[in-house]
Amino acid sequence: MMSFEWPWQYSFPPFFTLQPNVDTRQKQLTAWCSLVLSYCRLNKLYTMTVPEAQESPLFNNWKLQRILRPLVWVCLSCVGNLEWLDKNKSSFLIMWRRPEEWGKLIYQWVSKNGMTNSVFTLYELSNGEDTENEEFHGLEESMLLRALQSLQQEHKAEIITLDDGRGVKFF
């Protein structure tokens, strides 16, 4: 994991306590959501279980002996940045970029490199040498599929089945 610069609020104990004033609480939750998305983006985190989250420095400030309230997960879910992966709400997908945004980034790379009308395996796109310097390098397969599905809806790509798994053809 990369080094993360924590915002000043992270060292401020009231940041971990739900504020009673509605306006202050809204600002607090907005700051928390921004912090969670920034942290996950820097560390390229896409999925977490609740126990993993509770043990991570993102949600648990050991120095202050404070833990983030689950309300932040609810807020992230309401704005479309978090999706529960199971009915028990024990693991979640964190979307610091929405699938459509990932699709746009991928398609820009394909177009910029003159690779339209080319076929790629999902592995080549997310882990290939050609994409090492791209932000979508290392993108988790479930998010990659969602991104490609958004491109497919725009008629810019088609997800296909290959002998060794799934692939995509770009138009």
C-alpha cells in the first residue's frame, strides 16, 4: 500500500463522533466520504469485508482509539460509491470511480493508441504490460466488466467469449 497523507480531521477526535447538528453532521459525513474514496483510490482498493474495514487504519484510528461509524457506509451507498456484495452486508465494493468513468478512461486509451477494432482479454486490459502506466491497470475484474458493459451499451465495445475466458472488442 502507498503512503497516505491523512487530513487534519483524522487526528481530531470529534471527527469520529456523529455530530448532533444536522449541518455539521452533513459536512462531517461529506468529509468522511471524501477521505474513504481518496484512501481507496490511492491504495487501489475495490472490495473490502466489514472486518477488514474495521481493522484498517482508514476506519480505525488506533492513536485516538476511535472507530468510524457504519453511517459512512450508508452515505457512500446512497450516493452510489458503495455497493454491498451480499445480503448480510459483510462485504462491499467501493467505487471511487463509477463504471462509466472507468469505461471512458479505457476507451480513451484504446482510441489514443489506435487500438479500435482490436480484441483484448480482460487480463490484458487490467494487467498487461501495455496498460502498466494507466489508471485502470490492476482494475478488479468485476469493475472492469461493468466498465466494459457501459461501453457495450454505447456501442463502443462488445464483450466476447474467448477460448481462455472473456475478452472485449473495441469499435
